[in-house]
Amino acid sequence: MKGVKDARKGRIVRVDSPARPARSDLLLAGDLKKVLLLIRRNPGIRPSEINRRLNLEQSDGYRNTLLRRGLVRKTKDGNAMRYYPV
């Protein structure tokens, strides 16, 4: 337990740790956040367009992470996959 001694009461008093960023901000860092923002701004975007706009060779890892976390959904449009925000 972190704490300091309270001089008036002569006992250890708990001191809370400094404020931390929200967990969702920690989990969505860097390129993952960029992919999510791009999908939110362009619903129905195709993977090739995500790659082109973010200058990535591939974004399947980012897209799969967003799918698992329930932040985006994908639909099949003919032969193409399209991504939408949830």
C-alpha cells in the first residue's frame, strides 16, 4: 500500500496514484486508433482503401483486433469485404 504518515493521527493514510489515461485510450494506440477513426469517417471502406490511405502494406491484424473488440463489423459485398463502425 502506498501512503504517507498523517502527522495529526500518527498513522499511514492511503495516497491515490496520479490520474491515468482511460483504459480504452491505452488499448487503442497508434495505428490501431488510426484504422478505427478511418472506418468511422468512411463507413463501408474496403481493406485496400484503408491500406492506401494509411500507407500500410496490410491492415488485417488491426482490423481483426477491432472486430474482436466489437468496435467494427464487416460485411461481404460481392467479392469485397467492407468495414463499418459499430
